[in-house]
Amino acid sequence: MRKIGMRTIAVFAMVLILVCLSVAVASANTPGDVTGDGRVNVLDLILVGQSWQLTGEPGWVAADMNTDGWVNILDLVMVCQHWTG
């Protein structure tokens, strides 16, 4: 099994952060679209589920659809209301 170096982990973390930031910006265009792909579907539900019950600053993560600082049933309802499949 190959070892993963610290540099590889750092690069991966930077890419992940950039992707998360771009998703947060893109999702502002389509209500309920957590992933930023222009559609509201099961992928958006998965991201809400992965952040379920987490708290932070309002809008701190794309899954906090209503920007109340808490990923909960209200965010899930927002995704379901704008479902495009």
C-alpha cells in the first residue's frame, strides 16, 4: 500500500476547499441547489444529510439553504420544494 505524503494531503485539502467555496457561490443562483449544478436532485439531499444538525455562521455551508446557521429540516424542505429531479 502506498503512503500518502503531507504535500498530497495539503493539495487535496486546498482543492476540496475551493470546490466547497464554488459550490456555495453557485448554489445562490438556484434555490434548493446545494451542489451548484443547476438542478435540485438527490445529490442535494445527500449534501444536506452529510451536514445534518451541524451549526455555524449563517450560510457557512451550502447545505444551510435558509442561512440560519443550522442545517436542519427547514433546509431539507427547501431542497424538496425546489426539486427538479
